[in-house]
Amino acid sequence: MTVQAIPSITPWQAAVHLHKIECFCFTQQTLKAGESIEIPVLFRIDKALPTEIKTVTLAYTYLM
């Protein structure tokens, strides 16, 4: 199966402050039945993130 990860960031106001440097979402991933893999994500959050934002959630949806 070949899938593509689509990221989402909440709250949406944090999206401009989160910068993905390396992410499995940049390319499609192919997995065989029963296979498991470790997939990288490396990101940084700017210092300009508003102080009222205390939690940033990065989630992924896989599309086939």
C-alpha cells in the first residue's frame, strides 16, 4: 500500500510558526502487509509564536 501523509496543525494560528525541516509527509510511503517502519519528523517553532498559545498539536491523516 502506498500512502501520503497530510499534516494539520492546531490551533491554526500556530501554522505559520511551525516549520517542518524533515518530514515523512514530504514523500509517499509504501508499506507491505505487516511491515512497520520508523518515519522521521523534525520541526522547529519560531520564537514569535504568540505567548497565549500554550499547546501546538501536529497531526497527520493518511490518504491512499
